[in-house]
Amino acid sequence: MARSELARFLRDRREGLPPGAAGLPSGPRRRTPGLRREEVAELAGMSVDYYVRLEQARGPRPSPRILRSLAGALRLAPAERTHLFRLAGVAPEPPAGPPREVRPYVAGLLHRIPGTAVVVTAAGYDVIAWNPLAEALLGDLGSRPNLARRRFLDRDEVLTTGHEDFGEIAVARLRAAADRYPRDRALAALLADLRAGSAEFDEIWATNPVRAPGHRTKTMTHPELGRLHINCDILTVPDDDQQVVFMTADPDTPTARALHHLATHVA
């Protein structure tokens, strides 16, 4: 175990994590913007002495349980979590499940591009953040947030183009998520429902499609606005295994005018 490298990694992450990002009040009289050792120890459920020894490269080899606790306390991204395990000489464990919290800088994107409907999806296609225009375009995202379930089970979105493409893209992403998060019960339950309830999903699953996110165009029928031609562009957030989906229309088209009308209405 590279104790000095592990100690440096822990110290750097602690000093670089603002209290607010760890769910703690900032409070007055802080000498540095990061967390104190005592705070990390409390968040990780270990003694202060043990944590101090780890930061001073004097501690014993941490167990997987200790490393999981430290990763959670320091809010490590998946790549950082894997790096922590490797520094400790422990085989990295698969994460318990896909991250379902949206980072503030990602959430800010939802409201910075006028006239654009934006959603953020987790690895299992749960919509975990959206702006008002996206909900007006796609319907109630609060009670029906999973796009794969909508696509294969609800069948309520009438698509005349792009429908088959999204089916293969969704299956490819869900297969990758199943490999990365084998212990996630919510994801396992979703896959079981999709395979049992949709012959189409099961058939695509068997082909093991390899598809990457990118630019797509689809035509959808909105209950109030009629037929819309929508451009979908994806921004990936690799650290959290999430995707930001931007839905726009070509300028000076009926769809662009319809989206403008919808955006004005929801505003």
C-alpha cells in the first residue's frame, strides 16, 4: 500500500471539499474552505484518531468498509472512488448504484439556454432534473420519470422518426449500467419489468447493441401543439454516469414557434 500517496489523496480531497458540499453548515472562523479532520471522521463513522493516522500515513490497511465510508464522506466521484481503493491496495468494488444527485453546475445548465427543454438522466434513464419547458414538452416527469419505461411500457409518446434509434440506444445504455451497478435493486427491478413487459425490449436486449449518445432528430406528437420536429443533443457527465439532454428546434420553423409559445406559457 502506498501509504504516503493515500494520505496525500485523503488530505487533498478533505481540504478541497467545502462544508456545504458535504451537507455541513459552513460556520464562522474557518481557516481553510475545506473540511476539518474531525468532520470527515464523523461523516465516515470512525474515530478521529484513526482518520488522523490515515492522513499521516501511519494507519493500518483500511478495510473495504472503511474505504466505502471515506468515499461517501468525501463525496468522491466514481473515478476517485476507484483510485482510493487502488491506493489502499484493495480491489475496487462496483458502486452500489448509479449516482442520482445532480451537481450544482449541471443543474445550472437547465436554465441558461432560453427556449431549450433540458433534462438530466441517471444511468438507468431516471430523469433526475429538468426545466419547466421539458416537463411541458414531455408531460409529468415527477410521477413518470423513467424514459426507458415510457418508451417500452407506457407507449404514450407517439414518435414517427427516431423511435427505433432510441430503443437501441436505451438498451445499450441499460446493459452498460447493469454491468457497472450489479447490486442496484432499483435498476434490477426496472430491467425485470422491461424484459417481462416488452417483447421489443427483450429482442433488442438479446442483440447486445453497441450505440453511443449523440445528435438525434425525432418527430413527436404533442397533445396541444401537434407534430413537432425535435433535435436531441447529449452532454455526458462522466464522473456521475449521467447525461444532459438538450431538446431544441431548428430556427424559424413551426416547431421553433411552438416551443417559444410553450416556453412563454410555462414562464
